[in-house]
Amino acid sequence: VSSPVRGNNKNQLLARHDPERCARLLDAMQPVVLRRGVPLYEAGQRMRYVWFPTTAVVSLVFGVEDGAATEVIVAGRDSMIGAWEIMGGGSSPGRALVQQAGHALRMRQELFRREFDADPQLRELVQRYFLTFLVQAAYTAVCNRYHTLAQQLARALLMRHDRIAGDKIQFTQEMLAYVLGVRRPGVTAAAKKLQQQGLIDYRRGCIVVVDRGGLESLACSCYAAITGECTRLMTSV
Ligand SMILES: [Zn+2]
């Protein structure tokens, strides 16, 4: 799968907007640096901003009461964070956690909401994006039920690789276990398997994608299904 997300470091959601209106929006945005491990919002918390990542990658994670959780959405330069609140949902039951440090643009919720209400094209873009959110969530549920941990790991890595500039994914084994919702020994074994096949290299605090084609072959159909459907949704606006 050659992903159209890869190889472009601007925010692609904004790039799809009418250039003139987008320029006005950009004037009202602030560039921010997102640091790894920092939550943009916690479960049940109102979101003060909407964020448009350009190089950062953010994970939307939903948990159960004992603290265990699973990543449902990987959001990078193809995404916005805070759409839940813009769509009228108030606080989200999930949390947004920065996974790959990098840059983003942010805008206050109420300012963005005003633009959203006044601009039908922007509304259409955000609504389409919200559908891609559902697509990712649905396939993640299917994937977690039917596919092996190695396949899920390959999917999670490809989703990130699509959203970063190089091949270095900032990923500790703790974070991997957390986002995949499994115990650490399981994830260590799966990562080792990928490493032995020459697909990735595991270094302290990061995973280097060595053989992207090999990772794509190993990944289940969910990765291609997510990428294909999200691309269709966003390019047909
Ligand atoms: Zn799968």
C-alpha cells in the first residue's frame, strides 16, 4: 500500500480546505511543540483547543476502570484532535496522548467552533474526518479480536510510519504494551519476532522501520482497509 499520507509534513486536513479560508484560519492558529507522553486532554475533560498536528503523532486511547487501555485512533498530520468537542460531544471518554514529539497548530475551541458554524466547507471536512475516526475505531476493534499481536503491531507501526518524516518511531515497550492493551512480555515477543525478520530495529526508546514492504506484507488486511477507506473519505470531499 503506498499511502498518500506519507511524505507531506503539513497538516493535510487544513491543506484540503479552500486556500483563502484556510489562510484566515491559519492566522488564528498558534504553532505549538507537543512533547512526548503529554496528554492533550484527559478522559472526561473539556478540550480548550483543537490541534492540527504537522509532525507530531497523537494517540487516542480509551480505557477500562482498572487502568488498562487500548489505542483506538492514531492521529497525525492527516488529523485534527478535538473534533469530538467541535461536533458537539462535549468531553470525550478517551484521552489524547502525544506519542511522537513534534509540531502542531492549535486554535481555541470556541474560535474554531465559530468558523465551523459559519463555513459549510470546513464543516464538511470535519464531518468527513469524524467518519475516518469511526473507520479506524471499527477496524481496530475487529483487528484486536481476530488478528495476531504481531499483525496488530505491524498495523500500529505502519499507521505511525505514514505520519512521520523519517523511519524512527518514538516507541518504548511500555508505550507499545499500553496502546495495544496487552502485557509487556507479549509485546516484547512480538517486537522481537519483527526484528528477527529484519522488518524493524529496536533501539532504546524507538523503533526504526527497516523494511516497510515487509511490514505491509505481515500486517493484516485492517491496515489497508483503514488507509483505503480514510483516503476515499477525505479525497472525495
Ligand atoms: Zn487486523
